Amino acid sequence: MNTCFPDKTRIAREIMSYLSARPDAQYTLDGIVQWWMGEQKSNQHTTLAKEVIADLVTQGLIEKIRIEGQTSYYRIRTKHG
């Protein structure tokens, strides 16, 4: 079976577009995979999402929120004056 994987740039654009339109939104990695990859979710898709999210965090576009004893959340990085 031949699986077509989504392009990392497209996924990054979709995540940023969604979060830009909803600045108060925050999601776990699982939530992002479910929303953006839906029924196609697989270990490879989860790995791809992790890579895209890591890139967006490194670029300072989104931030990782760690809550003690809970899963990390990701949200758009707020700009401070």
C-alpha cells in the first residue's frame, strides 16, 4: 500500500493559520495530530507532526507550555511589546 505523506511546510502553514486565527487555542501533540491528520494518523504521521512542531518552537513561532504532571501544550507565541 502506498501512503502519501503530507508536506511539512503545508502542515506548518496549516498549524500557524489555525493558531493565528485562534490566539487563545492550545493543543497537545495528540490533539494536533488528531485535528490535522485525522483518520490518517499513524506513527509516521505523529513523528512528522513532532518534527514540524519542534521546528515551529525553534523558530519562535509557537511555544511549548509545560504543566507539571500533565502533557505539554503548544500555542502561538505571544508577542510582548
